[in-house]
Amino acid sequence: MNIVVIDGQSGRMGQLFIEKARAAGIAEPITAIGTNALATAAMLKAGATQGATGENPVLVACRSADII
């Protein structure tokens, strides 16, 4: 399963979601996409498998996502 989390500004909501998902035992890869570098860094720190920043990564990652 491919999970994509998209967040902007500070990335706090995405960070909380990823932390809760990892705490619940979800081991599937999580791709964090932030609208800025700060948001992406926060989600990666929370446990995302990979991250990207910007508009184009949103378009590319959503094509293969099972859950957004």
C-alpha cells in the first residue's frame, strides 16, 4: 500500500498524522509532500519514509497513491 501525506505551512498536521500512524503499527511506506521545505522536514522527522517539496511531486506521487 502506498500512503501519501500532503501538507503545507509548518507541516504540523501531517507530522501528527504520521506519528499516530507509526504508533499504531502501520509499517507501510509513507511519502511526505510539503508545500515548503519546513513542512517536508517536519513530516520526515515524524517518520515518513521519503519526502519531496513542491507542486510537481504532488502530481507525480498522487498517480500511484493508494491513500492520500
